[in-house]
Amino acid sequence: MASDYSREMQDVLQELYARQPESQVRPRLEPTRRAVEILGDPQQNYGIIHITGTNGKTSTARIIERILREHGLRTGRLTSPHLIHFNERIAIDGEPVSDEVFIEAYNDTKPLLEIVDNQLVAEGEQKLTFFEAMTAIAFQIFSDAPIDVLVLEVGMGGEWDSTNVANADVAVFTPIDLDHQKSLGDTIAEIAATKAGIIKSGSLAVSSNQTQEADQVLRERGVELFAGQSFGVSDISADGFGVRFSVQGLAGEYPFVWMPMLGEHQAQNAATAIAAVELFLGGGQRAIADEVLRQALADAVSPGRLHVIEKDPLIVLDGAHNPHGIRSLRRALAFHFSGRELIGVVATLADKDWRQSAQELSQTFNKLIITQAPGPRALPAEDFAEVFTDLDVEVLAVEPDAVMALELLRGAMGDNSVGVLTGSLYMVGEVLASVRENSEDE
């Protein structure tokens, strides 16, 4: 039966992917609003924690969702993009939905979504895009489950992102920086203003520590709770393949908790997640039980984000794909692996700020292997390699095949080396899929 669904799932995804891709964003909200209205507004049937920002969204979403599940709530989680399988985007109780569930929802909603498509075409507009249709279907899946609360990650921006047809009980802002400038604006202030669109009447809002530009915009939009001021994290230390830290929340103190994620920034993400849960469950007035929080954090994972895939030699995957993310990666590597040789396998997309990313990568790694992400948006490995010519970093090889680049990395590593594959979530997903496939074959 599973193989039958797999073939049918491929057909369903082919139909969805035939729509305008999510990389070609249309700044509009009305089509998604029509789609959910014709479905009966399923997004109104559960609580919502809505998350935006430039980096850290998915990790923060996963931490929030895990804490809520430890409270006994039935959760949904919508994130993007996926690393390996499409189903990762839509999770119920922490697990990706089955092909069967998605296919049934798709078949049930397809005739109604086609009505919206026809209306749009008659008005001279494009049909629902991939992301618009997928978001509407996901809202329906969560309603049918049913769930108690949805942890909802913005696809891009906020104000006109398809997810913004939902009204957030809690709006969460992870660090805001430059990315997707062609769609969101040329300055941090402009980008912050777009992201602030997820704040609705009645929303409680909480933010990670922000730059001065983003901070000012969010305050003007009504955000009052910021990391480092209303709540905060301290005593951060590396502890094995994880991080130990203390959090002063909005309602409680949580000393020396541990989480199996690498990087000081993950402790910062956890503090923001804890504050968001405190707001959702008790308006920021009720502390999380100590044993509940410790168990949830100890079980929190974020694949593809400082994700250790091999320990001998030590190889890490990280989805940093913009200059801000790469700087966070550099701090995390220095925090956990100071004094060790750092060898990077790096790729990027042509529509990213890859020249500035190259500057950051050259300051992060001792040596590099240049590779290529899968798909039509990839910057060719040879083109990416050229920009490193004048940068102070040794390029060991240029290998367009990311899986082959991983083999070259293994061969280049010594006893004191740490290997890191980064620069593109798509490349990280491709490598992770290969590693998992090989481990299953053994």
C-alpha cells in the first residue's frame, strides 16, 4: 500500500509543482484568502503561533512545538522549505503527515481550489501559486486532524505571505537581517516592516534581540517584549554535542537546561521559544513546569541546522544561506570547536547575495571545497569558485556533485579537523538524503 501511495504522491506533487514556484513570489494575499474562505476558513479552528525573521525560524518553530507537545497539546507545524521529503513541511505531533493524509486532503480540496483558479484567471490574475495552494491544503489538514495549536512559519516576509491569512495568538520575530532584498526591501528597516505584518489585532508579540533598525520598526508596530530586555539567556556553555544555558523567561526562571543543538544562537532561539510558549499558554504570567521544559528541550532537534551527521571524522551540516546565517555559523564553530581546523563544503543559489556570503565563508573556514546545490536556481560551482580567487582561503577542489564533494571532504580531514557542509539548504538536504540512504543500506 505504501508504494501505491508513493506513486500517487508523486503525481500529486507534480500537479502542485506545476504551479508558479515558491521562489517566484507574488506579493499578494487575496488569492490565499479566497482559497481558505472556500474551504471554510480552517485556519480559525486552532490556536496559532506565527513565526517570522531572517534566520532561526525553523529551529525556533521546532523548539516551540516540542514544548507545546510536552504539555499534552496536539500540535501542527508548517515550515519551509523541506530538506528531503515534501511531507516534512506539514507535521502533526512532531511527525510529517503521511502520503495518505496529504493525498486525501489534496483530492478533497482540489475542486474548490480550481474554482478559485478559474476566478483568478477570469480577472486576469495568475492561478494560485504552489505556496498559496500548499498553505491552504495544510490549513485544512490541521483542521481535520484536529490540532490544538499550529506553529506556523512564514514562507517569506510576513505582510503578504500566504500564511498571513491566519490570525496569530502570538507573533514571534527571530533575528531580522538582509535577505530576499528583491522581494522584501533593500534595508533592514524595510524588511522588518514587511515582517511586522504578521501582528494582528489581539496578537501578543515577542522578539529575539534585533539590530537597532529592526528594533525601532518592531516597537513602532507594537512589539514590547524583546530578548535581552523582557527576557534573556545566560550561562551559555558548550556541553557535548549540545549547549547548556539558563533562561530568565517572562514568567519563570529556568536554570542550566540542556539542548542537543550546537551554537549559542540556538540557546537564543530557545529563549525566544520559551517566551512565546509562556505567552501562548498563560499570557506571559505562568511559568513552564521545570520537568516539562527540561524534557522538551532535551528532545528538541532541528535537522540541517548545525546537524552532526558523523562523529569520526566530525562532519556537520548547516543550512546557513545568507551572510547573517554564515556569521552565526562562524560564531557557533568557534564556540564549540575552537583551535580545530575547519574545512567547508560550500554551495549557494544564484539569487542569493553570494559574493558577500563568500566573504563570510572565507573568514569562517581554513580550507574550502566548492560544490553546487541541486536545481535550476543553483550557482554553478565554477562560478562560485571564481569569487574566492582573491580571498584568503585555500580552495582544495571544485566538485559540482555535492555527494562526491562529501567524499573529498572525508579524504581531506585530519584528526583535528571539523568538516562543515553549508551555504544552501537544498545542498544540505541532498547530502542528508544520501547519508541516510547509505546508512539504511548498511
